[in-house]
Amino acid sequence: MWFLNLELRQALYLCPSTCSEYAAGESVLKDKDYEPQTICEHLQYLFALLQNSKRRYIDPSAFVKALGLDTGQQQDAQEFSKLFMSLLEDTLSKQKNPNVRNIVQKQFCGEYAYVTVCNQCGRESKLVSKFYELELNIQGHKQLTDCITEFLKEEKLEGDNRYFCETCQSKQNATRKIRLLSLPCTLNLQLMRFVFDRQTGHKKKLNTYIGFSELLDMEPFMEQKNGVYVYELSAVLIHRGVSAYSGHYIAHVKDPQTGEWYKFNDEDIEKMEGKKLQLGIEEDLAPCECLRTPRDRFLYSSISLACRVADKMLITRAAVAYRDETAEPSKSQTRKPKCGKGTHCSRNAYMLVYRLQTREKSLTVEVPAFLQELVERDNCKFEEWCNEMAEMRKESVARGKTKHEEVKKLYKRLPAEAGSPYDFISLEWLQKWLDESTPPKPIDNTAYLCSHGKLHPDKISIMKRISEYVADDFYSRYGGGPRLNVKALCKDCVVERCRILRLKNQLNEDYKTVTNLLKITVKGNDGFWVGKASLRSWRQLALEQLNEQDEDAEHSNGKMNGNAQNKDESNEEKREEEEELNFNEDIVCPHGDLCISENERRVVSKEAWEKLKQYFPKAPEFPNNKECCSQCKILEREGEENEALHKMMASEQKTSLQNLFHDKCRPCLGSWPQETDELYIVSQFFVEEWRKFVRRPTRCSPVSSVGNSVLLCPHGGLMFTYASMTKEDSKLIALIWPSEWERIQKLFVVDHVIKITRTQAAGADPESTLYVSEPQLCPECREGLLCQQQRDLREYTQATIYIHKVVDNKKVMKDAAPELNVSSSEAEEEREENKPEGEQDPDFNQTNGGAKRQKIAHQSYITYQKQGIRRSTRHRKVRGEKALLVSANQTLKELKIQIMHAFSVAPFDQNLSIDGKILSDDTATLGSLGVIPESVILLKADEPIADYAAMDDVMQVCMPEEGFKGTGLLGH
């Protein structure tokens, strides 16, 4: 619109460049790109390109960047116009040439006066002000002239709003109105479509029709009637969309030299026919306005919000597609009024620009020499690019013709005739050969081979049989291999596949047969040992094995292009599966012989074993007369001796250390016992390990050393203060009586002695008591430990937090299972000890008589060596909570988006708090807000909005409006 203002364009061309070589009139440097330094230079260069460039459209990215604008956020075009004109006026005010310095005032600036008349004395007060556009209220009006009349109408000042008259020296009733004193050459009329809605507290758009004429006579509205005030329409700015926060801008501008109208829609520029303004499709229904139900509008708004959050074109298309599918004309929609000749009606017109009809239209604007040289250089680059594209297109056409001749020649001879030699080629490769203009890659048949190096039977469906003549031509042109002719069909794979299919069909019958055979008592030594777990699950194992063989045969040697990683992954999965036990391996001992536990196996008849061997040909075979493993027998005897020794050791230690075994008998730092001034410290981990051994000596290893080094720093100093040991660190230590410490030193190896001594003067205040530790506290390491703990809580990359939705302000009831302390209770240990032996095995899983695979377990002689029970301190979820994965550098706004997907609560309806602290700064990170792993955040959701049609507006208002704050339009 500004470009087609010839006076403004000419004035900008006269503005000198700040670059020294251009200001001196030197030519443009060939090897140096032109970089405008000021807003005027950016606009100069843009206008020059618009005027003489050979491009279809000009990209204003450099201009946008210079202004510091965010193209991902919609702004008010009228506000931009006002701010940019002010910036341009301020920039040009420093120019010496008056035609340049005053161009903004001459073209766009008018004057009006606020006139106040006292009703009592008739005194008239006038306040003259400049304007660059007239802001017209359109609510309740149908014609532009009505809007102007209301703008100038008289206003009564009465009651509390009375006017203080300087003549009367008192407040008096008065009238106030605006009088137009002078009008600019270019009259900008702003239609106030965006208004504040008091009911919702947000902006909304008025989508009412306003009629305006191509000729506007402003004389009736002027104070002085003796001038020429007839204006003609020169531009219409359209805002498509029903929302004040989203939509699309389109400009219709008239060329003053030719009188032709152009529509500017981003990079699409269209010249209108007949030199007439045609608004056309711009007045069609806007998004979300024509959706049928509140639910449709809500869903469309939700998709639109997701689009704005993710900023993905794909989601934009999804929203538009949903709108188009559900849209239908609204019955209550206001019909477009009929417009006479020379008039227009629009429900989306946002800015109207009129120019004085008497203005010269023959003004010729020449581009300055240095700018013209820049444009010509850009045109040369563009022509080179066009030539490259044309050459590439020509080469593509030539390749296409060559390929067409090749296909034409070979296509008729492609099918293999009956009785003639043939080859197999993949359909995928043939499709690429037929479809693509570029030559296909060499033929690669490795993906279609079986493990024997021949054509896999399952790949026949994706292969095409072609004549040997065409195959010879393909391999000579493109290479590749291996060739797959009639001899490439794999008989072994077919036989194996038939065997698997037969066994699958036979499996149910054989299962009944084996079940009946197992009921027969085996006499003599004709039977075979089979694991009970294998017998319970042999049908499932057989079916899995057959399916695996089927899949292995199907994917054998399936080395697809670029699938080397997938092959490695499948090999890793196979290795993991091999670690699981196969049929009858549950009675194989670690030495590869028959296990000694007869409870885990039974004898089956020879007939039953032969049936099972059909499905498990590689299963280990143990005849009835097979002896058990001799090494296992020796280990069993040694294990029994160790168990007896451990029981005796545990009994002696428990008797000797009664206070250590029971928590209630141990001293406490919070209430220091009066009978002693010295206490010793051991790690709680040592106590837990010792207790486990004492309770279950046959299953746990004996404890040999105390291991106090974990409580000390590398310098040998203590890592805990007396105060911390009474509070947060109390779960890491255990206090020992002096008498008990002497017995501990005799029973265990002590690496470091840690002691706390109480010193108190006789008759002194108890608060003056001193507690001294040996070794002493290491302050540096203690501070480093605390800093590291805080850093770990604030610098996590992936952690779980919990969102608890609060309903009706009810207090959250944490009815989850109690968390495990570091020191477990005796009752819990007893419950674990009293479980059936099978249930303590992590692989034990048996329901309704059916057993899944078990890993081999020789509980009779395997020594259990565990480093300690892992005590969970994680938060236990309660009803109404959901777990989310977050990071410390994630913003609160991003967390709200996650919560929206989890709870279907929009971000602006979310009230979040943690430990009574309200979380409101959407730009702050979770680490800075004190959100640590396992935190519980309370979510209080506001009531949903009943008017779903306004949902799109409300969604946009969830973030505060900042307008052009922080951009170049407001200076620095």
C-alpha cells in the first residue's frame, strides 16, 4: 500500500544512503552484498525491488528482521501502521531536504479540534490536534458515512462529567464535539472491528457488514466548506477470521498510474479484471464461524490451540480439514446487503484508504542509480537461477525421453512365456524402473534370499517373473544380483515349512495323546526324566518354537538396504531368548548333567518322550537309569554344612548383639541417654545386612566387616553434623552402646572407628552441652555434599512428577501405601520369610494350573549374595494423580501443555501450586520454581466456558498481550 503511494516512494528514493560508497555515488561492489543500515534504506531497497525486479514477489524478511518482529505471532495491522509511520516520521525528520523531511505530514497528517461549548455563557474552548487516521466505531452502523457522522457528533457533558468553564469559574453543563479542520492527501480510515467485550473480559471482532463507496465526499463533514474534499478509494485492508486473535490479512490496492486494482495475498498477487475492486471470496465464511454444534467449535478450537503451541503446518491442515468437514451455512448469519454501482459491502474490511481525487496521476518515479544497480544485480542472480532451473528441466525431459524409449522397448518382452527361461525380479525395483525418471539403483536380491542362499518361498508374492532376455538387459545396464532363475527356488525351505505346518496342525491331537500317556505308570528303566515345569508348558513352548522357526525362516538372511541396525537388534533379541530355558533344560544342572532335585522332575514313558522329541529334537535326554550329577551332590553336602554353620553363627551373634537387633533398644541422639557420655556409629546398611543374615542364615551371606568408610570423606573426616544425624541423616547411621561396640569389634572387622562424645560442665545449662565427633567433621566435603544434593534436585534431565487434580477445593487425601523407610520393620521381614518358597522366586508365575517358563533354580546349594535390599523412596500414586516426565529446564508453559493432554484442561484454566506456593510464571523453568523429582503438583481447574464459540478467543488470551513490545517500532 505504501509502495503504491507515489509521493512517499519518491521521497524515500531522495533519502541519501548512510553507506559511504553509495553516498559518494560510487558503483555497487560486485563481491559485497548490500546490507541496509536504517529503516529508510530497507524500505528504499524493498520499493526498488518491487518496482523493477523480475521476481514474482519480494521477500521482506530482512525488513522484518530489522524491525525485530515475530512472524509467528499475529499483530494488529492498524497498530503497526500507526507505529511505523511514527518511526518513519521521526527518522525522516533529520533529513535536510524538506520534501523528504515533511513527506509523512504532507501525505497522512490532518488536523481536527476538540471543541467544548459552555451551555451557560456560550464560551467556546478549542484544542487542536493532529491525526494520521480516523478511528471509526462501526457497532450499530451499516454505512461508512454513518460511522463518520457518529465520530463527529456532539457529546453532552452533564452531571459528574460537567465541564469547568474558565469564564463562569465553575462546573457547567456543556457540549463537546470534533471538528475536522484539514484533511491529508491520503486519508486512512480505521474501522474499529476489534472491541473489548465486558462480559468475557477479552477482545472480540465485530463481523458486521459495512458499506462504503469508491468516491467519498468529505465536504459535509468539514468546518470550512470552500475546499475540494472528494476522495477516491485507493486501498482496502481485509482481515479474514471471526477472532480478534487469529486470522489472515489481505490487501487490495489500486495502482494510481494505471487505475488497476491488485490483490496482495502473501506471495500471491492477482490483478483484477476491468479495473474494478472485487472482494469476492474474502467475504466467505471464516473458520469456526460455520461449524454446526458447540462440540464442533470446541474441537476446532482445540486443534487450533495445538497448532499454535506446536507451530506445525500438519496440525494447521488438520484444523482446517475438520472445519471443512463439519462446516455448513449458518441460518442466523447476517445476509450481505445489496450494493449499488460504485459501492461495496464488507464484513472483513479493516482499513480503508482514500486519496484526493485531484492528485496528479502522471507522477513518474525513477529509481536511484545505485538502487537500480542493486536491482539489476539481483535480477542477474534470479535469471541465473531460472536458467539453472530451465537446464535442469531440460535434462530431466531428456532423461525422461531416454527412459521412455527404454521402457517402450522392454515392456512388451517383459512377461516370460510358458516354457521359456525366466528370472525373478522384485516388484519394488520394477516399480522404480517404471515410475522414476532417474536410473534406479543396482538390483539387490539379498533381501529375498533364505538361509540357504536361494529364493525364499514367502517372497514369491513380492517378486515378478520376467523373461531371461529382459533380465539380461537389466543386469547389463544396472548391475547387481544375485540372479534368481528357476534353480533359485529353495526346496529345503518348502520342506521345512511343510513340516512346521504339519506339526502346528498336529499339536492339539498330540497334546491329548501325551496327556493320556502321562497317566500311565512307567515300569522298569524304559522311561525318561522330564522336568515338571516343561511338562506343564510343553504345548505353549512347542507353539512358540514353531512360530519362531516360522519367523526365522521368513526373515532369514533378510538383509534389506539400510537395515543392518535392525539385524543387529534382532540378533540381540535372539541372544536374550537363548538365555531363557528350552524344553527339559529346567532339570539340567550348571554342569550340564541331571539335577539332583527329584521334586522338579518325573519319569515319562518312551512313547510320550518320542512324541515330545518331534517338537523338541534338541532337548536334553536323560534315561530313567541316569545318575544325578556327582559334582552337585558334593556341593549339596557342602551347602548343608554351610547352612548349619551359618545358623550357629547367626544364633550366637543375635544373642550377643540383642540391642542391635531391636530398634527400640538402640540409643537415640535426639534424647541422649544419661548413663553414658560416649556412643559409637556404624552405617545403617551394615545393620540391615546383618539383620537379614541373622533372620535367614541359610539364604544370606554372613557379614564380615562393619564398613564405616562410607560415612567418611576422602580426607578421613565425618560427612555428617550432629544436627543432621538427629534429623535427615538419621536413616543412614545406627548408634551403638559402648558395651555392644566391644563385642562388634570382636565379631567383625572394623575399618574406621566413629565415636561421638558428650561434654557438659557440672551444674551448667543443658543447652551448653557440646557433642564432639571422632573423626571430626570435614566442612569442605560436607558443603560439597549439600551442594551436590541441591544440584541433583535442580538439574535433572528426565524425572517423574505427579499432578493431582483437586475437585471442589477438597483436601487431598494421601491414602497411598506407606513409603518404605530405610530400616524395615520386623513384621515386614517376617511376612517375606513366611511366603511360600516358590513365590520368592522372581520368575515364579503360575495361575490356574498353567505355568510359564521358569529359569533354572538350584536353591539347595546356590549361595545367595545380595548387596542389600533396594528401599523405594518414590512417591506412591493415589487416585486422581497422573505421572508426567519432565526436565528441570522445561518451562511452566510447556508443563501446562502436558497437563492439558493428560487432564483435558486448557492452560488458561489451570491453577497450579506446590507446597502451598502458586505457580504462575509461565516463562520460568521447573528447576527455578522448586519442582524436584517425585514432586506432587496440585491442579485446580477453573469451570469450563459455556460459550464454545468464544473458545478460540479465550485460548489466545491465556498469554498476556504484549503487542509490539520489544520490537524496533518502539525504539530501543
